[in-house]
Amino acid sequence: MKPAFLARDHGTRDRWMISYLDVLTILLIFFIGLAANMNKITAAKPAALPPTPLLVTSQDTNLQRVKKQLAETGVDLRMERHGLVISIPQAVLFAPGQDELDRSALESVKKIAQVLRQVPNKVNLVGYTDPTPIHNERFNDNWELAAARGLHLLDIFVKAYGIAEERLSVTSHASNNPKVSNESEDGRASNRRVEIIVLDEVPEE
């Protein structure tokens, strides 16, 4: 019998090295593929982020344009945090205790409506009264009267001038939030008003 060191090698001694190299090769291929995929994902991320629209800047431009055009009508205008306020004395629009628009106000309302049609902004129609109680066949209190005046203006803007109804809203403040003191007749007359607020926002699509 031949000594073990003279025995013929049948290739079994280094077989574990072949398996080890196979494992290393598979792992190397796996990590190369993983790295390539990570690079693709990283490169794709910036393209997936859409640019942020500058809605506020756009709306500010709209409000300034409306203000410039309406300044020619002589109405009281002021810029506030939530938008452009068009303040109109009640005596210009409505008879005392009534919500029907006075015929003498039609031209002013027409000019305002024509300007509002040029922008997409939402518009809030806000009615105010003085604290003098009212109770007639049509209205139980000043809340109803102020709301009815706003609704009447809304109806005119929609039906006569084609302003989209979803852009419009109506608010009644009655005798709350007066501009000046109600101690004098002039003060109460100043507080009886309708404010058309061109808001710094547009309807959702």
C-alpha cells in the first residue's frame, strides 16, 4: 500500500475553495447590481419633484390690477391681509330697509362686475348695518337685511354678468365690526355699507 503522500490526488482536497470562490463571485455581482440600481433611483428623484407654482405672487398681481381699474370708479378701496376690499355705502346701493338695488347704482355695479370678470379670484359679498333695530314684513332683524343685500348682489353678478357662482360667497355682519362710532348719524350712515372683497385665492379646479 502506497503512503498517503504518494496517493493519487482525485481533486477532492480543493473543492471547498471552488465553492468559496463561487459565493464571492455571486456576492460581488449582487453588490454591483445593487449599487447600479441605487444610482438610478438617486438620479430619478429630482425629476420627480414638480416645480412649486407661485400662486401668491400671481394673485397679488391680480389684486393690484383690480385696484388700479376700480380706482377710476371712485369707490373706496383698501388692501387688507386677505384681499382687496371695495367698500360701498348702503345709500349708494339700497334704499333704507330694502335689499333691491337702486337703479342709480347699476352703472357702478356694472363697472365692478366687468373688472371682476377679468380675474379668477374668489369674491366675498359682506353686508353691514347700523345697530338701529329693524322689523318689517320682509326682515326680522339686521342680520337678515345684510344677508339679503349680499345675496341680491350675488344674483346680479351671476345672472347679469356671468360671473361663476362658485367664485362668490355671502357674509352678514349686521351691526358688528363698525368702521366708526355709531354715536352720530354720520357715523351710523358710514357703517351701513356693503363690502365686496376680492380674496387672495382662486377656486379649486
